[in-house]
Amino acid sequence: MLKNKTAVIYGAGGGIGSAVARAFATAHATVLLVGRHRAPLEALADEIKRAGGRASAAEVDALDEKSVAAHLERAVAEHGALDVSFDATGIPQPGIQGIPLTELSVESFMRPVEHYTRAHFITARAAARVMASGRGGALLVHTPNPAGVGTPLVGGMTVAWAGLEALTRSLSAELASKNVRAICLRSTGIVETPTIDVVYGIHGKALGIGADQFRQMVESRTHRLASTTLAELTAAAVFAASDLGAALSGSTLNLTGGQSAD
């Protein structure tokens, strides 16, 4: 589905980013793996190459606009175009979740808002400039369900995630006419990712229950009584990035199984 396309994945060393990178490579895209730590990126690139895919690794800070722009300039010079950008950059969780808003410091509230919106704006802007001057492309982001549902004890994270969905709509409004689409994928918490036990543990502790009990509580609020899986998220990402998803732009694909209804 992504044959002859080049995709950059920011945060490719993480659970979401690496899964999306593997799915894009399986769909025959050339994947550019980007993150702040080279070792896991190179290991993933080697894995993809051994499986017959095409991948490269680069150490880039998504918060550094000059570094992001320079990397894309080199990538386009080598591959001729950029067709897909997926931003899966994250932020360490301790100190920003599991705390009531009335007890949360301004710094802790603002940290995810500033980090997520800055990183995603920098990467989307850089990719959009390249795509708009070329053959177009797709800008993809991922948000968890608190972006669209009132959720306690998530601090500034819910504001940050809702901001990313709003950014997606704004990007689409300005760029879809230039064949640059912007799509957000919204999921529940994904239990296969390495950080979910930490996050669910934080929330469970705040409520006086264990991480497993918190996960069960979250899943009980979905229509199908189950979390979004990595396979479901990556399949949606491949579709949205492909030509089959050409009508998608300015939209949030709801993969929460009914947990959020918009």
C-alpha cells in the first residue's frame, strides 16, 4: 500500500513509533527512523533491512527546528521526495499525571503542552513545506482517548493531546488543497507499549487500585470491552498514509472502540 513512498517516523525508538515503522516498511515504504537516541534506531533499521525492507536511522531532536529541517533536506536529496510524516514523540510521565489539577504545579501542567505542541508543530511544518513543494503527502499524529473525553488526573496531557488534534485540523485547512493531508489517530491506551504499565500504575495508585485494575476499568468503558491494539493502530496508519486514504484530511480516526464518541 505504500510502495514507492518515503516515510519519516519521529520517536521511532518508542513503542508506537517502532510499530508504525515496521508496518510502513512491511507495506513497502522506505522508512526514515528518527529519534534522540541512535542505538535503538539503528537496531530497528537493521531489523527492517533483514526482513527485506528499506530503512535508515538518524539522531534528531524533534524540538530543534534546524535539526529537523536539515534532516529532511538530506532525506529528500537522497530519496527524491517525502510522502509521509508520523510523529510519535513522547514525554516522560512521572510528575505530570496522577495528580489532581488543584494540586498540580503550573510547570508540571505546562510541560506536556509545550513539549507536544512544539515538537509536533516543528515536524509537521518541516514536512509540509517539503510535501507542498513536491507531490504532496500525509501528516499523521497519534493521541490517546483523553484528547476527546473528560478524564481525571491527566493534568496538561489532555490539553496537549487535544491541541494536537486541533493542529491537525488547522494544517488540513491550509494544506489539503496542496495535496498535503493531515490526520490524527486516536486510540485507547495500548497495552503492548512499554510505558503503559507506568502510566496505568500512576493512575491506579491515585485511585487506590492496581495497574491491572485500572486497565480493566478503562476497557469496561469501551463498547467492545477491549483496548486498541498496536496492530489495529498500525493498520489504520498504513491506510491513512496510503492513496486509499486520499479523502481523509482534517479528521481524527476514532480507534477507541466507542470510548470517545466524537
